[in-house]
Amino acid sequence: MATTPKPTSRSTSRAKKSIYPREVTGLLVMGILVLLLTIIAYWQATWSAR
């Protein structure tokens, strides 16, 4: 019982530090996907107009 709080406190501190890079990478991936989708939609719109 006494050994369980020590790893949990360490894991929470590590988790807090690891949450930010995961959020940043997630936001970057979402931004890239949105940009790709908008570019593809615009590209298809221009090709359909021609």
C-alpha cells in the first residue's frame, strides 16, 4: 500500500508533462488534416469548374 502512491505521484507528474506534447501533436495533425481537406476540396472544385 505504501509503495503504490510513490509511482502514482511520479506517473502523474510524467503524465502532466507528456500531456502537452500529445496535445500539440494532436492539434498539429488536426490542422494538417483540415488544410489537406480544404486544399483537396478547392482543387476538386477548380477541376470540376474546368
